[in-house]
Amino acid sequence: MKKTIITAALLLAAAFGASAEDKPMHMHGAMAGQEQAQSPSSQAFAAANARMHKAMDIDYSGNADVDFVRGMIAHHQGAIDMAKVELQYGKDEKLRKLAQDIITAQEGEIAMMKAWLAEHSR
């Protein structure tokens, strides 16, 4: 039964001309499954997302506190990078203010976490 399900999944992937490696993990809505040129802001968001996910792919130490901080530093940097894209391309003043607030808050939290990590990961 399990072999049949796997075979069916492979046949469907081949029929649609795609494999899991060909598609980003976070595709939603009308863009999912379509090969369309992306706007500069979409490209910038995708690049920020890819950097964040790569940086969050840490080697776990077994120490929950250390692993949490290492992962969150990368996660917060991703939020900063996304906020910078909003500031570069966004037009809505409320969202631009939110983006600036996110940058300020996340930079402070990253500084705190880096200081904590320096003290606790010896």
C-alpha cells in the first residue's frame, strides 16, 4: 500500500513536470505552480526569506536556551530584512511606520541575544 502511494505521488509529480526541489516551500494562492516573473519587491522578499531560512538551519547543541537564541537571531534578522523591503517598496505610511518600529525593536533584541549568547556559550 505504501509503495502504491509513493508511486502515485511520483507519477503526479512527473505529470505536472515538477518535483519538491523545484518549488519554494511557501507558495500560496494564484502564484503557486505558476512560473511568473516576480516584481522587485517580491524578489527581495523571497531573498530575505531564503537568507533567514538558511541562517535558521543551525546545528542544535542540545541546550534549549542556546538553540533558541541562535535560531531567533536569524529569525529576527529576517524580520528586519523584510521590514527594509517594505521601506524600500511600500507606500502605505502605517505599514512603513510599522516596518521602522520592527527594525528598531528587532535590532535591540538581536543585540541583547548576541550579548546573552556571548556570556552563555563558552
